[in-house]
Amino acid sequence: MEIYERTSQDVCAEGGVRMPPCVGLTSNALPEARNIVSSTSSQTGVSTKSAFSGITSKRICSKEKSVPHWYALRTTYGREKKAYDYMVARGVTAFYPTKDVVKLVKGKRKIITESRLPNIFFAYGTEEEIKTYVYDNVNLPFLRFYYRYIHVGCKIEKTPIIVPNYQMESLKIVCAAEVDDIIISNEEIPKFETGQLVRITKGAFAGVIGTVARYKGQQRVAVIMNGLVTAVTAYIPTPYLDSIV
């Protein structure tokens, strides 16, 4: 029996992005509470809680599990840094989005590094490699995958969510930009209109691939990761955008 999975848009080998035939909707809920992913039509003005960056059909096979990918991982009680440090110390490539904030500590101003995405970080490797940490209930009992649920005949199976490389690179660029007016969130953001898929060619966000978004009356670019994470740039002038067909 052939099994098909609906996934995010993939970047083509030539550097472009394969446009999806339709857009799916998914929620921000934890994986155990999330509904089965199904395709519906997209409308502008959707909230980021239900926005989905696009889907394409791709056959799941055992060979896919031997190919390294970026995986979204979640922890409980703000222990993402502990899990991140543990895995990186053992040679795993990972990304832990942080920001520096100024806080008063015992009456003195101090710069504190905080997570941009509470309870979430990303790790790169094969599914089997990452599973050795996710299923390590001795050292990392608080670490789990984010899952996508798929139909296999009459059954429902779950598979770890893969984050496309172009979305990870775009998230890194947004996080690294020394610009205040950005949004990086794993919670619902007020409604904004989303449109065409574009690549930013100039400025602090050069290289970001996402959809044109309007937020607070400004043109921006949004990177939406399977409804889990939304990263929105600051204002982007139209001449800085190249459409992706």
C-alpha cells in the first residue's frame, strides 16, 4: 500500500520553491490535540494559529528516515535550553532561537538571554538519530517530537514534523537581524493578510523566503512553519522582493 504525507513546500533543487496545489490548515495545539491534517482552500486574513505554509504530496518510505532533516522538538517547563545543550554537547546540530533582554536583577540592570520560542527548539539529523534523544527517558524525559498525523488506510499514524531547509534558514535570518520590529511566536498573532510567495533580496532580511503579509498596516514577509512557529519580518519595501513562481 502506498502511503502519502502532506508536507510543507519544498525548495526545488534549482533553488526555487515548488508551489503547492492547495493550502492546508492546522492549529497551534500540542500534537496530541491536533486534528488530522487535511487540505482546504486558503483565504486572506487568516490568523497564524491556523495558517499553513503550503502542502505537497510526497511518498513516505523507509529510505526517507535515513535522510537528515530539521525536526521541531518540544520540551516541558521551559527546559528547551537544557535539552539543546545536552544534544549539542554530543555533536548534534541544533538551533535554539534566543534574544537578549535587559532586566533588573537585585536593583541592577543585567542582560539576560531568553528563548524566543518557549519550549521549542530544532535539531538536524536522521529520524533515527533524533529518536535516540527523544526516547531517552533517563536524561531527557521531557523531550518530544512535534507530530503530523496521517491516514494509512483505515488507521491513523503519526510521523515527526520535518521543517524544510529554506524555512529554517529563513528563521535564522530573521532571528539574527538586528531589527526590533519583528515577530517570532508559537502563539496566535492578530490576523494579517497573506499573499504571494517571495524571496527577500536586500537588507537585513536578505535570503528569507516566505509569504507577503500585512501586519499593522505594513508590508512584511511571514515564514509559517506548519502552524507551530510564525516569524514575521519588519517592513519590507516592494523593490526588495522577488516573486517565486
